[in-house]
Amino acid sequence: MSSIKLIADSGATKTEWSVLSGKKKKTLFTQGISPYLMTTDDIHKMLLKELKPKLKKEKITEIYYYGTGCNNPENVKNVRSALKETFYTAKKIKIDNDIMSAAKGLCGDKRGMVVNLGTGSFCCYYNGKKVAKNSPGIGYILGDEGSGAYLGRKVIQHFLYNTFDEELMAKFNAKYATDRTDILNHVYRMPLANRYIASYALFLSENRGHYMVENIVEDSLNEFFYTHLYKYRESWLHPIHFTGGVAFAFKDVIKTLCNTYELQLGRILKNPMQGLIEYHS
């Protein structure tokens, strides 16, 4: 049986899957996998519903899974069990965290600072072989500065505190048609609140140019630079690479901040999958 590899780059909101069969490549998408918030059964059912039908008759032999929360042994066990139950033909299942996904995808075998700004956020120093320094994240409630959840929280606050001016309040109401009760119910009583909060970050990218929007974006990203990148001496010695939807959407702000702090900007990619394909091929 020929080798068919399945590579996964999973965030809290979305998972990108690449199927490699010889020289053929296929890209698929499902919802994100959050092992802190989803049980083994939840993950298994989602894979059966959203991924398995798209694979048709392809029999996966190797799986390389990179995902949020997979620096926790219990979460790794959770994800591995779901993958094994779903893809019983896979003889090899290797699971690593989303930090290594970004590191391998952005740096390959070279040294560099790696930043992910997606639904959540993190940064680390990669020495070309492994993550040599890493500041553990503390999640969307306490941290995740510069992330979609962080930006989305600012949008919700500006709406609920009536801080937006008339123009932005009108645009917000036209786009979301929601209210205080509905928002608080989703945030405090519904599952996957991080995804819900992060979804409001889109409002910022759609309203660029307004001074209040620019202030939220600049302040939030500056908070990430100051809280995280500033603490690494390697930030001034090596290129800083960025990945994630937030990083890609606001790359102009990131470039400005790197110039301001006299940091060497590397690549800004929406996701690291292409680098992972090269790495595992």
C-alpha cells in the first residue's frame, strides 16, 4: 500500500488538512479542534462529519497533527484517540503543538522568532531544530494579547460600553443585529466562547481607516510586542516571522511596529501549511 500522508494545522477556529499522495496534494478544511473544550468523542464525531466524507476512499497511512493545546499530555491523548478511532489504517500518528507547526512552517531549519496571531496568540524562539525558548500562553480570558479573541473582546467592550461613535455603532448594529443579553449569553453560557469572541475581530478589518478602529488594532498589537517580544533578547538578533489570520490582516501595523522597535521583520503568512508540506515531503 502506497503512503498517504495527512497533515493537520489546527487552531481553535479552523483546521487545515493536506493530503499527500505521491506528487498529488489536496487541501481540506474543517472546524477547529480545541482539546480543552472538546472530548475525544466530540472530535471523533466532527471528523466523521466534516473530514471523512471529503477523503472518499483514500486510506491514510501517516498522520502529522499540529494543534492548539497539544503541549498538554492529556490533550495529546485526547486527540490521538480520536484520530486513531477515525483513521484506523494509519500506522503512524505524530502529534505536536501549534508552536511547532508555526516554527517548522515559517523557519524550516533556520533560526528565528516565531509569532502566531490567530484566534489565540503565542511567540517563541526556534533554533532551527527545536523551540529553545517559549512563553506559555494563559488563554483567551487572561492573555492572548494581539489575538482575534483579544481584538474581538475590545470590539464587544466598545459596543457594550457605548464607546463607539455613531458611525461605528450603526455599522455594528447593521452587521450583527445583536444585543447585550445575547452577547453575554454567548460569552458566559455557551460553549467555545473564544471562537465567538474572536469572530468580532472581523469588524475591525472591515472598517480600517476609522481612528477608533486603528487605535484598537495598534494598541492591541503593541500590547503583544511589549508583553512578549520585548522579553526575548533573540528578538533583536534574528528575523521575526508572523502567521495567523490577525497577523495577515493587519500586516501593515506589524511592519510599522517592527520599524518602531527596530526589529527585523521576516515573513508574514496567513498559515504555515505550505512549509509543513515541504517539511514532511
